[in-house]
Amino acid sequence: MQRSFHFAFGILCVLSLSNNSALGTIPRPRGVAISKTSLYPPGEHFVCLNGLKTINYLQINDDFCDCSDGSDEPGTSACPDGKFHCTNAGFRPKNIPSSRVNDGICDCCDASDEYGIPDSKCVNTCLELGKEERQLKKSREELAKRGIALKAELSSKGKTMRDERDVRLAELQNRKQEADNIRIEKENIKKRAEGVENEALQVYKEIQENEKQEKTQQHAYDNTNEATDTFIKFDSNQDGFIEIAELQSRASFDKDRNGEVSEEEARLFLDEKDRVDIDHFISICWSRIKPYLMLDAGLFKPPQFDAEEVDDQHQQETDTDPSYIEPSHADEHEDEGEAGYDPEEEEEEEGEETGEGAAEEVTTSAPNYDPETQKIIDEANAARNELSEAERQLREIEQEIREIEEQINKDYGASDEFASLEGQCFAYEDREYVYKLCPFDRASQQPKSGGSETRLGSWDRWSGSEYKYSHMLYSNGASCWNGPQRSAVIQLECGLEHKVTGVSEPNRCEYHYVFETPAACENPNNSSDDDMHDEL
């Protein structure tokens, strides 16, 4: 009984094939696209499109699924995997799942999917939608037409820039060769001038070395004499030795400033011995004793806690006493009392300067060169300066060559249409941030409330999938907190001016810009015309 009902329903459906037969065209079942009409030829039998089964032609659209691929029910919801074709005359045709047929919801603009519901409120809106789309398409075509004209100008400008770079590169390469030749020449002049200079200065170097040695010897001699005089002065019993008791009588060696020189303190100055002879005193003990004697004599004047008083005192001493000797380490120590200043620490820092007769560094003044030698020195200095200048000029030329070669090798589009964008930056503001796009350089973000700029990415490459120049990728931006490095994808759209029209963050630390520019304008894609039809 059920099958008989479906059979009868199928007769009605087949009879309701479009009124195509009346119009003299090949009839097709409901829900079949015009392009697939040949797959449903009228006759006694129908072969399922997968070829696995043959059924009576009247079983097509009988609301009973006979074919496993659902091809026998294109106009009903009987088959779970079936497809229903919306003709949508006057607009764009489309396919919907057959489960949506007669479900009370208008999926086709021509209302053909709800044919079985008498009280359906679906109306045919295809003509209105088609009119709107044709108007929109016309606007896009007009925009593309104007944009392509601007794009041609950008391409012409880009090619001109490329030609100028080629000319500049050739010029710089010639200049580089000339600059390198000049550098080699200046280097040779410098070598010759320095050779003459070294010969002329050798005499003065020997004189300076001799003077230094003489001063060193004289200083050592004076230091030894001073140590000898001190030894004689301290050797109160004139037995040729300085003993602990003889140092205990000297308040200078009261290290802890408790009013007496203990045996331990005296022994420290005598190299932990009970007594020393003059040779041991000069070679070992004198370097320990001398700083304390200088401190006692006022040659070491540790700084006071009041810096202003110290500065005033120092200024008065230097202004009023021509014989005042500047203490070489007075500003490096605390007060010797409570702060525990210890000249022996000074001795350790001085190293050999306070040992073996060398209490001060021996220096020599710069010699006064005779006019001829001074002239040779001046010529060598001039040669060194000229070489430095030649090297600087060569570096600048090489740097500019690298920059131009980088620009020449950069992909600025199929016809260099994007070349003029380099060096420009475009901003976009939302409620919180100011976004910036500098093509072929960087993308960045900065809070409107203030703060530093965050790099969202640096120019990486073109990243369009279907069309290479439809998207830009900026990668290796600043790292997100506890996350990846930031990156940005720039979607390029046709526009009559260069501007960023939107920025979003679809994924964490991944940003999406929309950038309009005439350089992105292309001829209208005619592939959609196949979908537009006027089947009336």
C-alpha cells in the first residue's frame, strides 16, 4: 500500500517535471540542475548515477529512496545524502541538502524547495536579489576599472624606480672601484709615512727610555736613602737592628689608635720578626712602614665625613701652601679612626709601587720634537686621517649598494605595482590601539593611552594561496607573554587609495589587517558569470 502511494506520488512528480516539455525543451525532474538534465533521460527505466541499480523511471522523486547514492530523489528529502538544486532563475543557483526540502524554511530564493507546503510563506525573491547583485557587481567592476588605471600608474612608477636603481647601482659599483683604489693608495701612503715617522721617533723613544730609567734609578736611590735614614733614626741603641721595643716607642704604628703600640702591631711592621737588620728593613719592612710615616706626616689625609669641609680644606691648602703635595690616594679611604683605615691595604693595592724602593710611578713628560720631526709626525697623522676618510667613504658606498641590491631583489608585485609603498606607513585606530602598517618593513601596535610601540611582525613574504599578491605575511614580532612571537597577515583589497580599513586578532598573537590599495585591483573575475542566469 505504501509503495503504491509512493508510485502514485512519483507519477505526479514526474508529470510535474518543469513545464519544459511544453516549452519544447528536454524535461528534467524537480531538483535536478540544467547541466545534469542529460543524466535523467525520459524512458521506462532510470539507472542510478552510481550504476549499481536500475529502477522504473516513475520511481524518481516518489519520496522513497531506491538508489544508494540518493540520485533517484533529487526533489524530495527521502535520501539522507541527496542534493536538491535550486534553479533560482534571475539569481545565483545553488545546491542544498535534500533534508531541507519541505522543512518550512526557505532556502531557495525561488521558493522551489518548499513546493510541498501549501501554506508556505516563501516567495520568489530571486529577481530582487539578482538585481542587487548585478548592481553590486557593476559597482565592483567600476571600482576595479578605476583602480586598474591607478594601478597602471603605480606600475609605471615602480618600473621607473627599478630603472633608477639599476642606473644608481651601476654608478655606485664604478664609484666603489674608484674608492677602493683610493683606499689602497692612501694605505700605502700611510705605511710609508709611518715608516719615516717610526725612524724619526726612534731617537726620541730611546731618549725617553733612558730618562725613565734614570728617574727610576734615582727614585730607587732616594727611596733607599730615605729607608736608610729612617733605619738609623729608629735604631736608637745603634746596634744595627731595629727591634720591637724601638717601634713600640713610635705612636705612628698604633694601628688601632688605642694609645699604645702593642707587640703584635710592632711585629707586623717587622715582618713578624723580633728584630731586623738594615737590608731586611729596606727590602721588606720599609714598604709597610712608609705609608704610616706619610700618614703621620700629613701626606696621607683621609677624607672627612663632611665632604664640603674636606673640599674647603683641600682648596685652602692648595691655594695657600705652594709646597703642598697632592695626596695620591686621600679620596679613596675612610677616616683612619672609627672607619679602620689601614695603610697596609693601601700597600696591597699599590703592589710594587710601594715595594723595593718604588713608592711612586715614574713618569716622563712628552718630548719636545724638533721642527723637522714634528713635520714628519704631522704628515703621518694626516696620512692616517686620509686613510680613515677613504675607508669611511668606501663603507658608505658599499652600504648603499647592499640596500639597492636588496630593493632590486625584492618582489614588488607582478609589475612592480607595490614598489612605491615602501617607505610609507599607514595608521588605523580602534578604541584601544593605534595600528601601523609600513609595507615591506613592519606592522606594529601602540596603546592610545601611551606606551611603547609593539612590533607585530617584520616583512617576510607574499602569502596568498590562490593569488600570491593577495596577502602579505609579517613574522617574528615581539613575543607574547608566555606565548608565541606575534605575526600579522595583511589582506589586500582593491581601493582607490592606500589605507588600512580594519585590524583584528582572530587568534592569540596573530593579527589580521585589511589594506585597500589600487595596487591590489585586478580585472573582474568572470567565473561567477556562469552562476548568474536568467531562466525565464
